Amino acid sequence: MRFATLGPAGSNHELVLERYLAVRGLARADIRLVDAFPTAFEALLAGEVDYVLQCSAHPSHGDCVGRYMHRAFPVDTFIAGSKPLAVLARTEVAVPRRIGLQPATRHYTDLAGYAEQVEEASIVTVAEGLLAGRYDAGICALEVLERHPDRLRLVEDLGPALDVWVLFGRQKLAEALVVWPDAPVTGQFEM
């Protein structure tokens, strides 16, 4: 089986796909990392991959659902946390004014103190840009601070984002409602 999701290596998409494949007993499946979701969906339609995993919080999710309707279908969904995230700043910048972020993370914290917000493709490219000095601060994985404690400092610990993930395939499922029968919420209803 071949799965595509958003790269680069080290992205939350790759992390969550690896976790999903392990839970499903498919740890040896092939993973193809792409730079944009239209590339993944076109590969799905061309038969180059069997499935595409996309986070529903990704800015292109709605567009991809609409663009590939009747050709790419949701075949599984689940809830998963991301890597713990943080606002990190370069140690030599006392008051960060320019912040790098992946658009889906824009509302994870108050960005009013940042005069400029620079959008990046992933939290991985945010970390790369921050370390390269392209901006003063960035919303990226907390593990980046652990790898570069001499160059970065913690501004705010955001914790992991808890998101809904959608797996797309070429085979349409039944149009009936598909639910998780033993979802934790079912125990909260009075019968």
C-alpha cells in the first residue's frame, strides 16, 4: 500500500501517518511526502498512491474536498495530536516582531505583538527559517528548542494540537452515516 501526505520529513503529517499505519498494522506501507496536497490528490487519481492523509485543519482541506469530489473519497477519519508546539524566538532578539507560522497555526496564540507574520508550508520550514534568521520567532515543534537551546528560547508552550484527520481513497464508501459506535461521547448521553 502506498500513502501520500504533506512533507517535508519531520512534519506532523508524516508523524501522524506513521502512527496511523502502526495502529492499523501497516507499518511497512510506503509513504510518499509531497510539497502540496494537489500533488498528493493527483497521484491518488493517477493510481500512483492508494491513499492520501490530510489534516482537516490544513488550509487546503476544504478546497481539496471540493476540487476532488466524486473522484477522491473519505474512507477513514480519526483524532490525533500533533507534536507539542511552541512559540520560539532567537536568543539574540529581545522583542520579536516578525514571526513565521504555518497558516493552520495562526490562531493557536495571540499574535498581536508581532508586526509581521510570514507564512510557511509547514512547522518544519518555520523552524528552518527561524534558525536561518529569516524571522525573530516562529510557531514550530517544541523539540526544535531541545535541539538548539543555545540559539532559541521559549516564548510560549502551546502543547499539541488535537485535530481531525481524513484518509482519502478512490473507492467510495456507502453514503449512509458512518460513526464510531463506542466513541467516548456515547457514555455522556442519558438513555
